[in-house]
Amino acid sequence: RVYQQYFMVSNAAQLILDEAVSKGSNLHDLADYAVVQINDTHPSMIIPEFIRLLGERGIDFDEAAEIVSNVCAYTNHTILAEALEKWPIDLFSRLLPRIYQIIQEIDRRFVEQIRKTYPGDEGKVKRMAILMDGQVKMAHLAIVAGYSVNGVARLHTEILKNQELKDFYQM
């Protein structure tokens, strides 16, 4: 399933980049040409894949991450935390080592931001980190790396803001 998800998002990301370039994008302005709506967690791997592909095209990590954060938005379909997609780190890192390295760097930067915002609150780090408890938390990746997060309906969004994703909303 990991391979299936990666295959689908990699193909989509390559098509998006190629189409944007064919329409005049220099990729630094990708957000003027494309928006990717991540529906639930399954396509969240497009975030590190976009960063990887932009890197192959000569864009450094910092700029690639910024470009991707201006292109990707996330819609959560699941209000129960236990139903959000997670992958075992040992499996994920073995099957997709470069994608895992990119996620590690996104997580490192985000955890640094959490600690700066909430000094000494390691509970927040534990609840919000992308990589925690031996798992890659795909919803956290989508939340951290995108420009917008919403639920599938107003009530759903309110539940997320007040319960399951409260820490992210507060930050």
C-alpha cells in the first residue's frame, strides 16, 4: 500500500510539474499554476515527493518546502485520531528512504518551531510531531506542510479545531 500511494502521488506530481512548465511556470511560481487538494491522508506523500522533484530540478530544500506549502491544502475526513493514517517508521524508511529523509527534515523544523512556541511543553511535541512513537503520521505531515486545513463540513471542522487537532489549531 505504501508503494501504491507513492506511485500515484509521484505520477501526479510529475504531471503537475510538467504541465505547469508547459504553461510557462519556472517552478518557483508553481502556486500560480497549481493547487493540490489533499483529501484525507492517502495522498499526503505528495508533499515530500514535490520537494524531491523540485530538488532534482535545482531548487534548494528551503525554497522547495516553501513552494510546496503554497501549493498543498489538506481536507481531513476523519475526526477520530486513531483512524488517521500512520506508517511504521522502519517500514517507511526502508521502502522510501529519500521520502523519509525529507519528512525527517520537515519534522525536525516543525518540532523546533513547537519548542520555540511552547518552551518546555514536550507533551505538545509528542502530540504534534510528524515522527513520533515509531510512526510517520501522515495527517500531521499534511497539516504542517500545507497552507490550509479544513474538515469536510463546518461541524466537522469545529470538532477538529476543538478536539482532535486542537493543538495544531492553537498553534
